[in-house]
Amino acid sequence: MSTLKEKASMFQQSHVTGKPLVLVNVWDAGSALAIQSAGATAIATGSWSVAAAHGEQDGEVMPFHLVLANLARITKSIELPVTIDIEGGYGRSASEVKGNVSQVIHHGAVGINIEDQLPGGGGLYAVEEQCLRLSAAREAAELADIPLFINARTDIFLQNGPERHNDALLEEALIRSNAYAEAGASGLFVPGLQNQQLIQELCERSSLPVNVMVTSHEPSPKQLAGLGVARVSYGPYPYLQAMEHLKELGRSILMGSSRTNISDHL
């Protein structure tokens, strides 16, 4: 069995520009086991899916101790490296982020997603403040002697509609990419960006490997590889698809049961 440090190194090395790591986001130990058995090389949680599976809303509404308990069940159930989405770090101050990241590592994660969206979705942290938070996360990893993969998420594109995704917004993302890299980030996550020309330019100019989120079968990982993407994730898409299949199965069973009961009385 690999040590946590070995898993962290393996996970770090799996981010290759043009040969992306593909992550099918999970929400609990059962879904993690399913994706591991499907041939995954790493496991990633998605905060929206984890919250929904626990009857909560996204946005750090789910208590952090439950997030950690869920993470612990996942890491104890599988052999693969695990990266966890901790939204904004469950704390505004750098010291809170540092403490929470330490706990995440203690519970077996080798990577985190941490976003620059302000709590409640009202804009973004200033670059300087977010860099302090990222530096604190890196300090926690160094104290634990783990090469934690810090996937710095910027919500620049998510907070602007696709019609506003242009070169000016790309330049803002690149400013954050460079600053986040200096603060200790390992990768840049850009949910909401789907314009393939902008994705390619971002990958070419970013000082960090780029993670793109897709919420359907298109664009495919192969197409994104050609644009220079290093990581592809699916966010809430797997959970939503699984719940749709569950509802369809439920309807089929319940309708069949109803017809059987009626016929039994004829």
C-alpha cells in the first residue's frame, strides 16, 4: 500500500499538459469505490454533489466536520489518491484555511480545490488576499511533509456569462494564475470556461497546469487534450446523471409494482 506522501507525488505527476488526468467526481465512499472499479487513477470529490447527497446546499452550508467524516470514509475505502473540494477553504482568514487544510491532509487527502469566490457568491477575493490563503494552505502541506496538489479555482468565468468570455477576462485569469503560482498553487481550475480558443490560449500562457470542468460528453477529454488541458473534471454531472438513473429505476419498479397489485385483485 502506498504511503500518503507517495500517493501525493503520484497525483502531482499525473497532471500533464496535453495528456489530461480525467476525474469523474464522486460524493461518498460508495461512489468512490464504483469509480475506482471503473479504472480511475485518482478520485476527486465535488462539493455540490457531496452537499446534495447529504441533503444540504452547496456553498459551505454542510458542516466541515461532516465534510471531513465523508472524506475519511472515502480514503479508508479505496487505494487511489484522493483530492477534495473544500470550496473556499471553510474560513476567510489565512489561519482558518491553514488549520482546515491540515485536517484534510490528516484525513487522507493529497489534493484540494480551493476557490477565490467570496462566501455567498458575491464577487471574488482580491488577488492579494487569495494569495495569502493559498500560501497558508501550502504552509499546512509543508508542515505535514506532503506535496499537496493545490488546485486554485478562479470563478472569473463562472461569474460571467459565456457571452462575456473574451480576451480581457482571459488576461484577468492569467494575472491570477501567475499570482497563485507564486503563492504555492499547483494548478489552475477554470469552471465555466468552454470557449475552446480561450482554453487553448490559457493553457499556452498559464504558469500552472489548467483544469477544465465539463458537464456533458462534449468537449471530450481527447478534444481538451489537444487544447493543452492537464486535468478534466466533471463536477456535479456524475451525481446528477446517477440521480436521474435512480429516478427512472424507481419509476419503473414502482409502476411495475402498482400494475402487479392491481392484477392480483382482478
